[in-house]
Amino acid sequence: MFYLVKEGAEYYNCNNSNIIKCCKGTKETCGKLLDGTKLQWRYISDLTPEEYIKYDIENKLKELESSNELNETQQDDSFIMSKNN
């Protein structure tokens, strides 16, 4: 998750405008993971309640893992990216 589209674009080396198109529903994917998995992008506000609960739990677990490993970094963002299954 990212606060800014620019952050997500830089992190995954993809185009800002294509991420926005994904979030608006005019494009299906933008960018890929190293294994070739295509990335889907959405605004958190567009998640269903069930998706948001799943996201919230997963994000909290990642924060716990991250704080245990690094004890320095916390993430609180406003964009969400998911793998295209």
C-alpha cells in the first residue's frame, strides 16, 4: 500500500497514469512481480467491507512481522495493490 501513486509506481517500476487507470477501473493490471504475477491496483475506499477486513488483518500482521524484523519501519498507506489471481 502506498500514500501516493508515485510511490507505488516507483516501487514497482510502472507508469503513474496506468495505476490511476487501474484504480478507476479502466485498466485491469499495471506492473508485474519478479515471478511475472500481474498487479491489480485499487483505492482502499473501493474495497468491500470483507476485503477491507482481510486487508486490515493482513496489514497488521505485516506490520508486526516488520516491527519484529526491523524494529524501525511502520507503514500506513492509502493505496492497495494485490496480486492478480
